[in-house]
Amino acid sequence: MTDFQFSIEQEAGAARAAVFATPHGAVETPAFMPVGTLATVKSLDPDDLTRLGARMILANAYHLHLRPGDELIRDLGGLHEFMQWDGPILTDSGGFQVFSLEGLRTVSEEGVEFRSHLDGSLRLFTPERVMQIERNLGADVIMQFDHVIPGQSDAPSAEDAMQRSVRWLERCVAEVGRLDRESANRQALFPIVQGGVHESLRLAAARAIRGVGDWFGFGIGGLSVGESKPDMYRMLEVVDGELPRDRPRYLMGVGFPEDLVEGVRRGVDLFDCVAPTRMGRNGAAFTRDGRLNIKRAEYRADRGPLDAECDCAACRRFSRAYIRHLFTADEILGLRLLSLHNVHFLVRLMRDARSAIRAGTLDAWSRDWLARYHSRTPTPA
RNA sequence: GGUGGGGUGGCCGAGUGGCUAAUGGCAGCAGACUGUAAAUCUGCCGGGUUAACGCCCUACGAAGGUUCGAAUCCUUCCCCCACCA
């Protein structure tokens, strides 16, 4: 299968600038992928995403299985057609929901029984079932079904979840093979490296995964789930040495701007996170000088843009005072403008990082970028 | 003019003798958010002082009274609403 390809253009330490080709187009990396769990990046439409430079987006198997149903989406032509996004799509498996919906599920070797958060019905998610769901959805990249646990979990728990994730990976592979024999397919299955914050477990997970098969790319999961940032960064360094360098690494669920910069430096190519959209809906804007809460009274009469150096649609046109007013008045345009801005901010951040890698200036660029982001507080214009 | 109901902290609105600086909601102020159970959640919210505990002051239309003690009971007055004249 040549639908997927990862072409490295330039390296800078662990970091690299590359192009990740998929059946629905190529993604220049490092890249940030906006999250559209329910087949929509909340408040943004496909044209918005295209304009701000997003190339690849996420959707979620658990949520779309529950509503509107993966078979319905299949019958309507698949996720790309359904949501009118013709760029690359990646679907998460529901492994994160094992963590986030902890009170609504029970884990066994067979799989995870979820109590639907929508209607209370029981749904058994096995690796096989998840592969069928992700096949029905039809994303370009599909994630294995994994077992995510809290970041501070002790080694025995982390090892247990990691080993289970590896066993489930084997079942995912088998099921994908069975489905492929039924009908041709152009999806890439990504495994997920687990292991909590324990170096030996991360190493063991990476090795075990490589033993299961050959992969077009690798997910790094179970991070940004409650562990410290130093622990998260350390795990990236550990994993970097154990994964093949000629394949993309996708750090799942990360993150905040500073985490993207730190991640790129440690060899991560792809990121996704709900932060830009969720925080945008809650009034927080990323700026070059740190986070800004647009609801604060000090911006009441502020004529300036969210971020003076930003060229997004919101910053080119609207004042902080206006956007603050929208939030104060509970107007939906406010949520939309901050979501637009925040996603644009991360997309551009990765574009800038890519340029720095290609220019051979990543170290200086990232050092300066982080210093400024951390040292200042956005002030009224 | 008569009858009935009512006046509570910025607003709405509970509370009918002590546990009440006074439930709730809204507004306001601030914080959190990392593979989305989220346009969500959390904290503060009479004034002064304190790092905090606490202490002091002011407060339930106004004034006076009963009581050890009143937003709650009594008296008078002011105002609002409804209905009847």
C-alpha cells in the first residue's frame, strides 16, 4: 500500500520536518490536528478549517457509534462525505473514553463495557468491534483500541494496561486483516505506545508493538492525563529512541502551545487536542505572550486584537472589547471567534516550528518562543 | 374611601422569635480546562480589619415597642399591587 508515506525533509536533533501522505492528501509536519469528536470541530465549518490551514482532523469512534451510528455514516458515504471534509481524517478508538468515562465502564480482557452516557444502554467495545466501527467511519488513519489510565498510576497498573493494550493491538490487526479480505481498504492502523510515566514500561511497549507488525505511524498515548509535564516530556525522550525514525509519531491529546513546542523538540510529528476549541468556548485565548482570559473586566474597552501578531480572521477584524462583549452577552459568535483564533494559533505554531526546523534554527526559535510565552502576561492594548 | 396582598443584600426571590450577614437563582469578579459526558466546572460575592481564625460596623420600607434575643411579634407612619366603590 503506497497510500501512506512519510517523507522527511529535514531533521534537527530529534525533530523533523516531513510530509505525511494519506489517501486524502498530504500533511506537512509537525502539524496540529483539530478535534472533531462528533464529526464537527465545534463551532467551525470545513471552510473555516481550510482557510486557517488545518489539514488533518480527528473524529471519535465511541461517540459516533453512539450517535448517529457508524453504520449510518457508512451508508451515507463515510465520514468524509458525511461531514464534508475531504482532507485526511483520523479516528480515535474510544480508548480515551475508557479513561474519561471511568465511572461508566468496566474493563475486562474481552473489552470494555460502556454504559452509554446518552441513554444508559450497555455497549461492549472489543478490539474487533472497534475496528469494525472505524472501518465503517472510513477515516484515513484509525487508532487501535487501547486502555488509557490516569497519568499518576503506579507501575503495576500501568504495566497491566500497557500489556492489555498490546494484546488488544494484536486482535485489532487480526480483525483488520479479516475485514480486508472482505473488501479492499485504504486505512492505516496506528498502534499506541502506553506505559504511564514509567520508562521501562514505555520501552517495553514500543518494542512489543514493533514485534506485532510493521506500522505506518505510531501513537503515543496515556500522556496529558494527570501526570507532570516533566514526566510527559521524559516519556517522549524515552520513546523517541525506540520508535523507527522514518515513521510519524503522533502524541495523542496534546496539547497546550508549550507542549507542542516541547513535543516537536522531542520528535513528535502530529498532535491533537481539544484545548483550542474547548478553551476557546470557555473564554481563553492563546497569545504569543501567554494565555488571555477574554472575559476579564480589564478588556472591556480594549480596542486591540486578541494577539497583535496574529493574522487570523478574528484578530484581523475584531477588538478584544467586542469579543469580550460577545462572551458577556452569551453570543455564540464569541465562542466561534476564539475557537477560530486558538486553532489558527496552534496550526501556525506548528508551521513556524516546521520553518525553524528547515532553517536549522529550531533550538533558538523554540527557546525564544517558550521564554516569551512563559514570561509575559497579556496586557491591555 | 373600603377590602385583601406585599415591601429582604445590585436584581429576582426564600425565610415567620435564637443555629441569620440572612437558602436559591441572576448579574458581577476571578480561576480551571490537554486522544470533548463541557457554550462546562470551581471559588469569591454588605463594609472595615486579618495571612487565616476571628473581631468590629451596617443591614431585611421608616420610627417606636415587646423580649435575655426580632427580618420574623405589637403600634404608628410611608410606599406598591389587586379587587370593590
